[in-house]
Amino acid sequence: MILNIIRQTISEYNLFNKGERVLIGLSGGADSVCLTYALNILKEELDIELFTAHINHGIRGDEATQDEQFAIRFSEKLGLKCFVKHINIPEIAYNAGQSEETAGRQARYNFFSYISAENGIDKIATAHNKNDNAETIIMNFIRGGSLSGLCGIPYKRGSIVRPLLNAERSEIEKYCIKNNLEFVTDSTNLENDYTRNKIRHLLIPQIENEFNTNFISTVTANSILIREDNKYLDKCTKEVYKRIVSNNIIDIDGLLKNDISIQRRLIRMALYNFYGTLDGVSSVFIDDILMLAGKNSGKSINIYNNTQVKNEYGKLIITNSENVDVQGFEYRLTVGKTYIIDEIKKKVVVSEVCSRQKDGAVYLNNNGINEIILRNRKNGDRFYPSGMSGSKKIKEYFINSKVPKDERNKIPIIEIDEKIAAVGQRVDEHFLFYDKGIKIEFYNI
């Protein structure tokens, strides 16, 4: 039964390609033992090479050591190489201000990714099952997650695959018993100190006893339907996102033109790109940001994880509220060299050119240049912006261009022979490029 479930899941979701090297996360529990044993049986049929990986989280003392030894012995019995790592999850969680559950999950995937990169491994297989999926969906619903949270655990995300996701925990345990497979039990999984364990041991059994004996399968079926709808809405959101969001800055008019469902998704997508995760981001934060979008310029709110969102000049700006102002900087540039400007996280390349390209670089004429300076603004700075009449104070230029206050010190100013030649991309009319000159390119680092 389990072998057929795995075969069908691999085929339906194209989890493996022939000839791939696969790393299995082996905790030693029934799920991971079942997956490792089953894939080892199927490896010739699937034409894959297997490895295992085990993390000792430094939480359960001797019990964790026994789990580690079990994973190594079990892997050796199957003829599989086992990679092992010791980490201190309580310390990592404390330093990062995270729960041990979140810190442990991140540490596991970081370890799996490292091993994969070092050993040319193509896929990482984890032993998540139907019950895990239902627990995750309920947990996300209780915490106020979005539609994305109700999609459950994906069968495939990047190099991570889950061949057991269509199997129930009871089927997995029966498979282990039938094949005389020993496994270990994490004692913390039996405690009701964690939200997931409460859902597993208390909530789901109550629902199954009182309302729906097939609750796990029902949740899985619903999650597939929700996932299909969510995929379409994500596609729509990404198309809008490309037009109205750039560098953690959201155009408010562009945002509010959309249906409220797309607005919320746009905010979530922006926060995901800012944090790299949506862990800890609730629907309350999304609604607070949308309320801010309807207020006057100059307003701001502080949300999750020291993040500030500001409404300035028709833009929502997401920034770290702990950021300090950019310190003053000044660099002397030489043609033909490359510079790293740490203060604004830019790499700068200076070169001589005989033609101009539409590549976003700054092009300036080269009429006997003696000295090129790259710096940020100073009091009293003025220049003659090309396309505008007369000189402008840079402060006035920033205000008219609606440059946010905390971004102004980050705008690179190019000074040539004590005259301002360019402010950001705007060139002074006296330094406009004609047939030859210098090119200054900026790259994010």
C-alpha cells in the first residue's frame, strides 16, 4: 500500500528524475524510517541514489544521542551514507528570538541544503504525511493565516519533495510493523506543550470522534482545491507586483486600484520579499498596512520584527525601524577601477566609453577631468538638473522628486572638479554625455 502511494505521488507531482541523488531527512521516527526503507526498495526502479541526514538538536540529552546512533545504524544497515550534525537549538532560538520549533526547522533545512550543495545532491526528501498536512492547516487557520496557509504543505518546493504526503500516519505505522522496522519516538512529541502537539493529541481526535471520522482525508482534499485557486490568484498578484512594487516600495495608487483580495496578497508578497519568510506575519499586520495606505503622507506604523512601514509621497515604504541614518561617505574614483561603497551597499565600476547604452548607468562627458568624487549630500549642494531650468538645491530637488527622507543620504552624488555632475541618475546639464566620456555603473551587493 505505502509503496503504491509513494509511486503514485512521485509520478503525479514529478518529484524525482532518473539519475538524481536524493537526501532523506532521517529523524529516526516512524515516518522517516518508513520513507527511507520504502525509497531504498524503489531506488532501482526510480533510478535514484540515496543518502540520509540526521540532526542532533541538543535538546533531549541521552535520548537525542540514542536517536542519532539509531539513524546511523539504520542507514548503515541499508547501505546508505548518513550525514550527522550537532547543533544547540535552544541557544539558536534564544539568540534569534524564535521558538525552538521554528529555529529547529530552519536549522534542519539549512543543514540539508549545505549537504546537498557539498555532495551534488539534487533533491531533499522529507517524511511529511497527511496528518502533518492537516495539523499545519489547522494551526495556520487558528493563527489567522491567509489562503496560502490553508493550502497546506506542498508536495514539491524547489529541491524539497515529500513522497509520503498522501499517506496517513496510521498507514505508515502499519507499514513499519509489517516490515519489522524499529523506530524511535521523540518524547517531546508526546507532550502537549506545543501548539502542534495539542492539535495532534487533543483537537483532531475530538473532531474525528464527534464530527468526521475521515477528517484527515477531508482536510487534504479541501487543501488541494484551495491550492489550485491560490495558484491562480498568485499568478494575478505577481503580474501586478511587477508594476507597482520595487525595492520594498509600494505605489499606493497602484495598490488601491485592485480588489481587496489582491491588495492583501500584494502586501504579503512585499513582506515576504523583505523578510524572506512569512513566519510571524499575521492578517492583523496586513490590515494595519492597508489602513496606512489610506492615510495622509507622513504617517507610519511599526509592525512585526522591528519593521516600520511609512506612507510618503504616495508610496508605502517598508524598512527596518532599527536602521540608523547612512553615515557620510566620500570616495575618490579612478577610471578603470571598481569600488565597494559599504555605506550604501553598492559596487561602483568606472570606465571610459565612446558610446552610450540604455543600461541604467550614469554617462558623463569627459572634458579634461582631473578629479572624480563619489559622496552623499552636503548642506548647500546645488546643481543644474538636465531638462529643468536653472539651478536647484539638492534638498529642493529631492522634495520635488518625492524622494523619502531616509533615502536621501543614500543617493550617490558624483562630483567632478568640485562641481556636481550627477545626483543619482539625474545628470547636471553641464556634464551631459555626447560622443565620448565616462560611464559609472552601480550594482547592489
